[in-house]
Amino acid sequence: MPIQDYLAKIAQGPKVSKDLTWDESKQAMKLLIEGGVTPAQVGAFLIAMRFKMESVTELAAFTATARQYVPPLSIPKSLALVDVPTYAGKQDTFHALIAAAIVATAGGAAVLMHGYDGIPGRPGSAGVLKAMGVPIDLEPRVAAEELTKKGFAYLDIGLYHPPIYRFLEMRQELGVRNMFHPIARLLNPGRASAQVVGLSHPPHFEKTAEVLRMLACPRGFVIRGVEGDPELSGAAATRVLELRDERITPLGITPKDFGMGLCTSREMAGFPPDQRDKEADLLRRLIQDQVPGGQKDWVLMNAAMLLYAAGKGTSLPACLPIARAALEGGAAARKLDELVQAPLACGKRG
């Protein structure tokens, strides 16, 4: 079917537009990725889908099809791998998830963080990791080697899946996000058995958990996270949907569940885009256990969340002592030192 037929189905307007079937969604995605459509048709499809909103079947089929265009990273099955997509960017708070991921890695988890740093005014994880000295421009093969050897790697979506990157970049042209933003979050490049997905758009909350289930994700966590990242809030309750054994369980997680008090907005405050070095310095000091109080607590509870996702404990509170030991015993600081050592090879986008 030509793209016009799919457009006619999804762009008829409120209460008239229809969802695409699984097969139709797969074919539409192939046309988009392989370039079998004009720029006008691409824009029309993305905007029509944004107004209609993707169904569970559509989003699952789009993601499954996108995965077929690039091979997964070669990762040992024995690795307790957690997939952590970071595509939202930050404006008001610092990237606690970066420090938490390194602490969790020091505690025995393996974390693949992948993302996109192209949202104006909302710096992503990549720029902060770069300021910390952690490689962010690894070719997929090298990222897999780093992940296997060190337990942590950052993967630039533009190096892993160029077509998805091109569609993410269309946000600048269209002025709004499109369906490729949730698709990127669900790509799971390492085919990790645990995915931790953050989002801020309420209509996608339950839907994303259903998509993970449809894609046969063994264990998933969908988090109404801080500014859309997969972070538990240190200042309020966080809505979480846990997928396990094909069952979806709603959770409300607060710092009190970890025996902690609430953070203040000042403790969670971020940095302007031109002050990434200052944020990098804060994260280094946090990882070196030089920062007490709410900022440390916020990092620890998110590290415990990643350890729980990796299967390192039977509950979130049970993973907190593992995270605390990794931080206060110096393992996290040593892990950061290991991560900033240059890999044997490094690929950059030309």
C-alpha cells in the first residue's frame, strides 16, 4: 500500500480516524525508514499520528520494525543488563540518573544508557557525561565491548540507528515531538531483559507498559520521572508501572519507602546549559561520596531502583544497602575512574 492509503486512514479527524493494524504499521514504518515517501508525506504522517495518538499495537509494531534495521549489541546473556533510555533532556534539575547509574554499576548491575542530546534548552545526559570524561561517541561494537568489560556504556542513537536519529531531528523542523521519540525509548539496543523507561506525557503512561508487554519484555519499569527521564523523584511520590511475568503492577514510590526524607527543590536544582562543567563536578563529588544530604539520597534511591531492575535484590528497599555500600565503600569512585579511561577504539559521527 502507498503511504497515501495509511494517511487516509489516520488523518480523517477526531472520532473518524482509525488505527493501523500490526501489518499496516510495519509497512508504514518500512516506507518511512527506507525513504519511500516524500518529505511532505513524512511530515503529514508524523503530525497525523501525533493528533490521533499511537495505539498500543501501532507503537509496538513501529518499534519492532525499527529494531529490524540494525543488529542488537553483542552482549553476554549473563550480564545483568538494564536498558536506560535518556531522551528528555533536563531544564530544572541535575542528572541524578547519571550518578545513580555509575553507583548501580559499581554495585553489580550493568547499565546501557542511550539517548539524544538535541533538544534546545534541555541538555541531555551526553553532554554531562562528556564533561565528566566518559566516552559518548562510541561505535556500537565498541560500546558493547565497554559495556561487557566495565558494566556501563553510553550509546549515541545517531551512531546506533541513523534513521531514528534523523526523525528525532525533525522536531526542530516541525516544532513538536513525533512518534519516534517513544520509539527511541523502546529500542533496547542491547536487548536487555530489564528496561527502565521514563516519560512525562500522561497518555503514554499505561500505553508504554502495554507496549513493553506486547514486545515480550521480561521486566519493565515505566516511570513518570523527573522531567521525563527515568528517575524517581526525591521530592514527591513517583508513579511507576512494573511489568513482571507479563503482569503490570502500579506503584507509588516515595523517599520514605527508603527511609529517607524529602529533598528540597534547591537540592534537586540543575544548571544552565552553559554550566555543564559545574554539573559534572557535582556528579563527580557525589560519586566520590563527598556530598551529604538530599542530593546523595536522591542518587542512592535511583541507584537502588536500577539495582532492583537488574535483579540484585527482592525489593527496592533491599537494594538500598547495596547502593550505599558501593558509594560509601569507594567502589563507585573507582568505577568512574575506570569509565573515563579511553577505550581501545572510538568512533565519531562524521
